[in-house]
Amino acid sequence: MAGTLPRSPLAPARFPELPVISGVRFASTAAGVRYAGRDDVMLALLAPGSTVAGVFTRSATRSAPVLDCQEKLRHTGGADAAGAAILVNSGNSNAFTGARGEQSVQAICAATALATGLPVERIFTASTGVIGERLPHDRIIAVIDDLAASLDEGAIEPAARAIMTTDTFAKGASCTVEIDGRTVSIAGIAKGSGMIAPDMATMLVYIFTDARVEQKRLQALLSELNERTFNCITVDSDTSTSDSLMLCATGAAGVDAGESESFAEALHAVMLDLAHQVVRDGEGASKFVEIRVSGAQSDAEARVHGRSIANSPLVKTAIAGEDPNWGRIVMAVGKSGAAADRDRLGIRFGDIPVAENGWVSPGYREETAAEYMKNQELVISVDLGIGDGQAVIWTCDLTHGYIDINADYRS
């Protein structure tokens, strides 16, 4: 199915120009894991001395590659003089495959270690695609030598395309920043379109920087910024078995950026850009929606309210139908489980006051709100009026296209 779906109407015009990140090289090729006639495996090789951090799904049914990556980061601390490699395949998630899944990971890691000269503990893998089918890892192993021989520091865009499943466009983002008179670059790629909901990480995301960042600090930065980016998006409320987010610092720029606020801001910008692109490519999506919640008892409760609104099928289908049905917002707030006061609730669609103090705004006109709902990008603001907590959640609408894509996913 990858590459056969019409491009999302919310997609950017083209894949962005990403800076070369010194210290990391990429390669991709077709292994025939599931798809015919397209690249479906990518390899990224990191220079010696690189540090690696990661956050992963907390799903109780997470895949064999996720479990392997978590174990390796836990034991090695993500840092090693040898460097590291990341190998990702699309078409098959190697999830719900039991001992066979673990054997596939071990076989792929061993072959990659042999081809790159790295210890097996520094090989990180990921798989994305259909759940519950045995991974044909022999097909992947058969192309690893070719991947290792064709590594190129400028080949990040083909790598982004190789990890797509139901994505309609490849996702990339970058930022450069000056630190101590030197330029530091950050570039990242992501895949994700459906089975998207926040849970420590979401989709597959790989971000690279030539800054030098000590591993514990790199992990802390990633975990902190993840809470304000990938953990604030949702397409369909479903958390994947394979969600992985990894951040790699090669140190090739010779700049220690661990305590730099400008570096943290640049990294946040890249992560938020990629997170938004995933929502814009939500399966069947026709509208990009920002949910702003304020006046909650705490930031955590504001996020609960925001996710309840963003995940509501009734809210999402109303948005798809361009129906300003604000009663569904009231419903979603009420069912969230977080504190709310009916008589203090306020709602806005863009700049249009819809409800205030628990009742429809005196100047509200349905036709004005209906006209606003025709926009491709929408902002829905909710004020609880009971505290200082606030949050922003990003989502998309729910159209019949979502059903079409997922009804045909395995066929």
C-alpha cells in the first residue's frame, strides 16, 4: 500500500532540503519484505564516539525490535567509542511474533554488526508494518552488505522514503544554530500516518545532530522535549506496538551543546515540525486541528482534556463534515475524567466566541462558525476557568478515507 495512496492535502509541497550531518551516513534498498518495486530497508551508520538516546512505546505488546533497543540502551548507556548503526525495515512490524521475532532481531543485528564492524550491542533495529506475521529476515540480511557498501552522508531523503508504510509523503525537518561561533546542525526523518497516539513516543523517528552531547543529557533532552511534541499529537488514539524515537549526536562539529538553550530550542523546533507532519499525514485527514486548553487545574489535567477532545470520534467527524457542533466539545470535556465546571466553560473556534460561562455566547452565529470550519487548519480553544493549567494538542479530522485505508491494510 505504501506509495499508492493519494498525497495528503495537508502535505508540504516537497521534501525539505536537509543539511548534511557530519558523522552519519545513510543507505536504502529494496529487500522485498512486503512491498514490490520500492525501497523498504534503510541503514544509518554513526561515527565512533556518537551518543544515542531513545524513547519507546509503553505498549504491553511492543515488538521484538523495541524490546531489543530498550535493553541495549539500558545496558550500554547509549554511548560507546565504536559508533552505532540503525537498521529499519517497513512492511512488517515483527510484533506479536514471539520467540521467532527475537530470533529475527538477533539475526539482523549479527549480520549488520559483521557488515559494519560494530559490536552487536551497538546495532539498533526497528520494524514497521503489519502485526502478527513472521518477519522474512533472510531478505533483509541478503541486502545488508549492499547497504553497508553504499552508505552516503547525503542519502537521508531516500532513507525517509524507505521507512514509509501508509504514509503519503516522506517526512523531514532540520534546523541550524550558532553555538560558540560554530554552526551546529540537526536533521530528522519520521514515518507515521495511522495508529498514532502519544505514549512516550509515537511512530518511527530518527533525529541526528553533529553536536557533542553527553548521553545522559541527550536522553534527558529527548525525554523532556518529547512531552511537548510527539506526546501531544494524536491521529486515531491507537498506540503502535513499534513506536520508537531515537536521537543521535555524532559530535563531529566539535561543539558541546548539552547545556545550550539555543540547541534545545532548535531540537524542539525539529521535533515539533516532524510531529505536525505526522498529523498532516493522518490516514484520510483533510484538516489539521490545534486544540488549545487553558484554565485547567494543572497542565497534566489540561492535557487530559485536550486528548479527550482530540480523540473523540464525534468531534473529529464533525470537523470532517465542517459542522461547528460545539456540543461535542462540551461532551468531550465532560467525559475526560479531569476536573471541569460546567458553568465556567468557554469555547472558541478560531477567534469566534462560541460559548462562555457554561452557555452559548450572546453574539454567536452558527453561519459564521460554519464558514470558519471550512478552513484546512483549525484552532479550537477551551477554557475551563478553574486554574492555570494549559496544554496544546494537535490532531486531524476523521473521514471515510481512514476506513478505506485500514479496511484494505493487509490485502
